Amino acid sequence: MDVKPLVLFVDDEEDLCMLMQMSLSRMGIDSHIANGVKQAKQLLKEHQYDACLTDLNMPDGSGLQLVSYISQYHPQLPVAVLSAYGNMDIAIAALKAGAFDFVSKPVNQIELQHLLNQALNRPIHAADAPKQQLIEEQMLLGQSPAIQHLRQTIQKIARSQAPVFIHGESGTGKEVVANLVHSLSNRSHGPFIAINCGAIPSELMESELFGHKKGSFTGANQDKQGLIQAAHGGSLFLDELAELPLTMQVKLLRAVQEKRIRPIGSDSEIEVDFRIISATHQNLEQLVQQGKFRQDLFFRIHVMDIQLPPLRERGDDILLLARHFIEKISQEWQIPRKHLSAAAANFLLQQHFPGNVRELRNLMERALTLCDSTEIEVEHLQASTLRSTSTPVIEANIASPSIAQQPVLQAKQKLPQEGLEQHLENIEKQILLDALNMTHWNRTLAAKKLGMSFRSLRYRLKKFGLDTEDE
């Protein structure tokens, strides 16, 4: 026989308490009633509840006080705040205090059912061993104070239904953190849909996000489900949100507020249940002041903040991550595991890493490609790293300067427009192509001209999709 869930309902209105108890019973849920904060705290000490619903204003205190108490002493208990005086400021205060959700009274049966379905679908508990394993698998590695604080913040925010906004430089792992928030939440059973707003052409944006009906425009040969609808029951991650056109910002705001969307060409709306997680490396507040981002959307998505620390502020985490990447890449490439020399480790700790964790991963790939021994030395890192100076300088590990001299000089003269990492890869690929063309695609001779082993050349060719035949 299944054990019924047990819910604590906190409110000082006796009629409402009786009505709520009847509604919960019809849903197959047992409940206890508390008429104030003090009684609620006592019941929490005596019983193990699966969820808590509390009014905002009570004779002996505030629902926000109870939320804070539960967040501190019963952190895995989802608590929702119900209030007849709901507004955005109160809702945000409740969510930041640790509330699972905020709902305005009166709450109808459908809303109550939906709220409890979400609350009773429990997230991973803090005491469970899989949580730490999940965090590590999703690359939130590190022991620095900044990363430990980030883990705690993510675990707290994951319990809520509130919109999440992630700040961070490029390469700090915004999508990794967004996915982790989803995986640790009670929405983990649902889909995680990630969208890079800057990668979708503006003319296709509405169709991609909201979907369309067959025949709604030229080329619409069949119905298409939008990405927002695809996130139903789960989380929607909008990366580089600042790239969203103003017209789409209006439509997104309505979708977030009303939890409804209208596909292009449809005469009806579709209900969608999703948690929005967004991120950008740009300053949204500045964009709001410039009129490039809607203020109402900014406040709607800017409820729970997560700030990602840059890699340069994480101390020895740099070496922990570097060694992790070495082991992981070695397994992927099926090559003997290598290790960092003391000098190489010290060199990494001195780097600025403008591309953060992504740059470090790329650097380890290149170092493993260049290194023919079991130990990675500084020379293997210097060959492909950017100096921490105001003007980027690129060094090429190449015997024939005639091949690489021109692109390297160009790199010194102006800052790359396509991003530092992509700029490096473009130069590296061009050097390979020049060497191959000079040797009529004799890869053994090309490797010799480039001053690298044949195996190193093969790794590079595979990386850029140039390894088209076997010798």
C-alpha cells in the first residue's frame, strides 16, 4: 500500500483551512493545519512533511519568516507561499528567502494540483551520494572558496521554481551550471532545452521559439513544435539572451508570465510549463538603460542570480581542471596518460585565461598533441597560449617561418574579431594547410617542416577534419 504524501498548510483562516484540507484529501494527500508561525514550527519538529503551503500574513509572524526557518532547518522541504496581496516584489522576496514557488490567492483546484505535482516530485537530496557525483560529472570541479560558494548557491536555487539568471564571462560554463540547476531540481525528469539566442537568424527566431502551423508562411510544409513547447515540464535555457530582438523580448515576456504561447498561424494558445534559466556575458542593466533590452523582461527573469567566477580567480582549481582534462582527453584519444611538469603547472597558474575553462580545455588538447613524451612541459603550453598582455602575441611551433609568419604578424597588428579561441584555431588550421600544400599533401614531409611528430600532425588533422586518408 502506497503511503500518502503529507503536507503542512499554514493559515489563520479556519474556513480556508477546512476547504484546503478537503481539496488535498480529494487529491490523495494527507495534511496538517497550523494557524500561525509558532504552531507550524512545532509541527515541523514533530512530523516529516513532503511539502508546505503557507500564507504570507499571520497573527504571530510572516510567511517569509517561516520560509527562512524551513530553508535553514529543513532545506529539502519545498515550501510555497500563498498570498492575496501578491506583487512582484513580495514574490521575489519569498523566492530569494528559499520558497519553492509563490502563488496568488485564490488558488483554484487546477493550480493547486499543478503546484503540488511539482513540489512532490522531489529533487535529489543533499545527503544522497549521487548529488556530488552529478556535480563532478557536469564539470563543476574545484575546491576554491568561489566554487564551493557556487555549489551551495546552485543547490539552494535548484529547489525553487523561480527564474534564474546566470552572469559570467565567456567560457566560465554558463550552460553547465544551467544544466546542473535543472538536474538537481524537481524538474530533472523533464527536458532541458538550451537555446543560443545569438545563433538563430532573426527571421527564423519566432518560428524556432514558438513553432508554426502548416501553411502559415512560405516553406511551412508541416506543423513545427517550438523550442519553448519542447521544454514543457522541464527547463528552458536561453544563452546570450541579450541577442534576442526587441520584438521577441515582448513575446518571451508574455510566455514567461502567462505560461502560454501561440505558434505562428495558430488561432489558439498552448499552455506550457517551464522554468526559464537565462544567461549572457553582456551587462543587461546597461542595455536596459540604452533601450536595447526591455526593463519589464529584465525584472521578470532577474529573480535568482548566479555569478560564475572567472578561472583566473580560482587558484589551484586551474591545475585540478587541467589534470582532469588531460585524463579525459587521453581516454578519448586512446593515448597514454601524460602529466604536467612542475614548471608547466607553475606556468598555468600565471596565465590570465580570458577564455576561462573552455580555453584551458583547448590548451590541454593542443599540449597533448604537441607532447611526444610522458611529461607536458612549458614549451608545449607556450606554443598555443595567449599571453596575458594588452596586445595578444601568438607563437607558432613551426620550423619554417615562411608558412606562419604572415598570419602571426596580422594577429599582432589587430585584435581578432571572431573571438580569441576561434582566431587561434583559424591560424593553426591555415598553417597546416599551407604546409600540406607546400609538400603536395605529403603528411610525413609536412610534419617534418612543421617541426612536429607525424602523430602530432595526425591529431591536428583529425581535429580540423583534414585527415581524409590513411598512409
